Amino acid sequence: MRFIGNKEKLAPIIYDFLQKLELIKTQKQSFFDVFSGSVSVGKFFRQKGFKVYSSDILYFSYCLQKAYLEYGIPTFEKLLPLLEKQSLQSRTFFNTPYEKVLNVLNSLQGLEGFISTHYAPSPTNTRMYFTQENAQKIDAMRLQIEQWKNDNHINESEYFILLATLLESVSLFANVAGVYAAFCKSWDKRALKPFMLKPLEFLQGINGECFCGDSVKILQGFKKPIDILYLDPPYNQRQYAPNYHLLETLARYDNPNIKGVAGLREWGEQKSLFCNAKTALTQLENIAKLPCYKTLVLSYNSDGIMQKDSISNLLESFGKVSFCEIPYRRFKSNAKVQKSGVFEYLWVLEKST
């Protein structure tokens, strides 16, 4: 998924830095990915043998976390016999239960729903996030997934895996430059392709545990010991909630009141204090002083609103700090070449006992 600040390429660097500091003790360590976003770091550490906990204030991220970190390959034991009885799937070349269910969803006829009504062109709407045909297909799939859950034909893990599949696939067909705060005024070629679900790649590893809500409140109530607490907070004033409002609405499918050219949902309760220069450092301190972790890892962009020296001074008040900086090509929604001299800063705090 295209995502602001995606740390997929940074994850192995973090792991190597922790190894260099001899902080990778055993494969049974715990790792808490606090601002999980697209789950790239959490996925990496699950595959490395960690028990991964994760959180994010955005529900669509929570859906991705549940699919990638809590579960394994779904079996659809209740749903498949029903589909076979209804002759909705009988093609033997779809090998796995998951592939069979995706085939059924991909075969659905489009339906009018919230996405096609508000985010695709029509006589009463000018938004161009999806073609009308693709938007109706997305609505049909989302409604079918919800119906299966309500009818108890799928369990919780299967529900979140299907939602995550839909969310990941939507990002491949959306008519946006990267984020959803605006749509392109002309059709991108990928948005004109017929919408199809793309299967997730399932991970091997220990089943984790995921949370949705304010990071500080979640950590304050967390009772299990955390070996490595990873923070990748927002680094500028760009709030994530309005930039991913459409994915949030698709995940919740709660028919929200929307407004403006982009069709934004209300997001005031999802504001991050890390996006405000007056509150960001205090918010970092609120996390750093918590008793629940042994090692804290912070990644932060050199263009961030918190100053490098201020972060270092704060973390050093809690224990031993190691630091490195990495030349890093960050996410750019408009695909322009970024300016040179941008680094990703990496701090590792070994907390004093």
C-alpha cells in the first residue's frame, strides 16, 4: 500500500542496528509497533520470530494489522460449504479456500452503495476517486463481506482478512496521486482497469495482538512486558486521518456525514499531537516515561518538527541512547524527486532500570 512514511525499506536497517547493539536476544522477544500504519515494520519483525503487538488510531490500519499480525491462512470452514451448495464456486484450479472466496467476490455484480454514490462520477457527484463501475464493484464486495459476518458465515479472522484484502486492492485502483485528500482531475490508467481483489501474502510467525486508539492511552493500559517499543510518529503537520479518509470510510462502512470537494469524514478525534510543534515533544516524553518497555526505538525524519537535539536530550534523560542517521528516500505523493540531504534519524534508548 502506498502510505506516507512507509518504513518497509527501513525495517531491516532497524533490525541490523539492534543486532549491532546486541539487543536481539532471542526470537521470542516482543515488539510493539505503536504507529503501525501500513504494518510494514510489524510484518518484518513477525517474520523474524517476534511476538508483535501493534496499534494505530486509524481503523483501516487496524484491519490491516489484524490480517497480517494476528492470524494465519484462513480456512473458511463455514462459508465454503454454503458457496458450494449455492454453486457460487466450483472451479478446481482455485486451490486454497482463500482463493475460492476471492473468486466469488471478484465475480459479484456491482451494487450502488456509499462509495459509488459519493466517490465516483454520477449526475449528482463530480468526485473521481473511482470509475462508477469499479466503485459499484467495491460496494458489492464490502456489503457481501459484512453480510457474511452478520450471518455468522465467517469468523473474526476471516472478516479482517477479507477487509484487508479489499483495502490493499483499492489502493491499486484509486485515482489518486498517493493519498486520498484529493483525487486526480483526469483518469490515471490504473483507475480505468476493472477492479479485482489481489490476494494478500500471509506471514509465518507467532500470532500477535492489535489495538485501535490513542497510542499513549493504549500503552498506559498495556500490562504485558515489551522488549522493544518502536515509534514512527508523524513528523510534520500533515495529519494522517484526512489523507486516508476514504480507506477509513471503506473499512468502517458507517455511512458518515461527509463534506468538501474530497468528501472528508469527520476526523477531529483522530488528530495526532505529534503533528503540532507545540505538543510533539511532550507527547514523546509521555511515551518515553512509561514503565512498560525495555528498549525504545524511534525513527524520525530530518525534516521533522521536533529538533534532533531536543529528541536526543529527552531520550538521554531515560537511559543509554544510541543514534544513527540514514539517507532515506521518503514517500512523495506527487512522485517528484525529493530534495537531497534528507535523512531518517534512528534512536535506540536502553531504558535505565
